[in-house]
Amino acid sequence: PKTNTRPSRFLVVSTVEQAMATGADRSLLFFKVVHASGALARVLAVFNSFGVNLENIHPYADPDGGEHACFFAECTGHASEAQLAQTLQELRACTTHLRCLGSFVSGAAPMS
């Protein structure tokens, strides 16, 4: 018998306001870029320029067709902190859609 070694992923949806920054946080992002040469490289350069580390990045097929590349990314930092807030603002210029899905204490809900 073959066993499933792929981990399950869960997203917690809450009506409670996002937790306060602790200094040891991660954030989960969803973004789309035009499906073109260098588009993802420009996004990665923004993370690099602000010193924000990407812990994980996962590509997904565009549900609207093939014009965009979609990604879920987990990065260091809390969305309310200046470093990540500035990164997100700069990312808006090189993405067609960007959404911070939430921030959480590092180690509380890792993607794998």
C-alpha cells in the first residue's frame, strides 16, 4: 500500500482582527503577475531590496486563464510592521493583484 507523504495545508478564516506583531512573525501573501519573462524576478527583487525573506513560494494555475502566474508566498515579518508594509506597497507596482492573507507568530502555522 502506498502512503501519502504530502502534508495537508489548512487556512484559518476568522472574523477576529489580526494579532499584534510580536517581532517573530510571518505573513501569508497571494499575488499575481503577468505571465511574461522577468515578472517573478521583479517581485523577488522587491523582497530582496527590503530584506524580507521568503520562507516558501508556491505557484498555482490562474483560474481566469493563462495570462497571469499566481503565487502563494510565506514571508518573514508582520503586515503592520514598517518593513513589510513598505515591501507590500512596492510590490503593488509589479503585481496585477496582491493580497496579504494574514500574519501569524512564526512557527504557529508554517506552509510546507
